Amino acid sequence: MRTFIYYSLMLLLGFAWYRFGQNLLRKERWNANGERTEGIVGPVGFVVTAVLGCCLLFALLRALVLREVSCIGKACKMQVYNLATQPGEYWANVFFLAWVVLALGYAMYVTLKIWFRA
């Protein structure tokens, strides 16, 4: 039951993140006060997000190819989960990595769309 709640909350959070980005994209370039619509991240945040996203994407691809993933979190002290011996923990960490990579990629996409709109 706890696993179902975990995955449901992650999907709900992903849907909320998507709706937030869509609301930003629907806004006009300039609001009524003459202020420019800002993206999710700024220029420095964009670079940090890109670097972090690339590192996490590499970790995700490495986990899928090697079929083992390092535990994400401070309570597990760098434990490695293997697909053959611990499939539940393996897929939970892979799902979390995929979710974070998609969320960061979507934040960069929304920011670029806002920056380069006509």
C-alpha cells in the first residue's frame, strides 16, 4: 500500500509540475504592469539545471545498462541495489531518477520557450 501511495504521489506531483509549466506558457510576454514573464529558472539556474540533469541522466542510463543503481538518500549510505536481488528498490530508485530527469528537462523546455517566444 505504501508503494502505491508513493507512486501515486509522484505522478500527482508530476502532473502539478506540468500544469505549472503550462500556466507559465499561457501567460503573455508582458503583464498588465509592464513586467516581463519569467521562466522557471534564470540564466545561472538554467546552467545548473542542465548540468544536474545531464549527471542524473547519465546515472539513469548507467543504472539501466548495468542493472544496478546506487541508493538515493542519506539513510542508505551508498548501498547499491541490483535488479536480480532487489527489484523493488531498484525500480523505485530508477523511477525517481527518471522523474527528476523529466522534471528538470521540462523546466528547461518551459524556460527556453519563454525566452525565445516572438
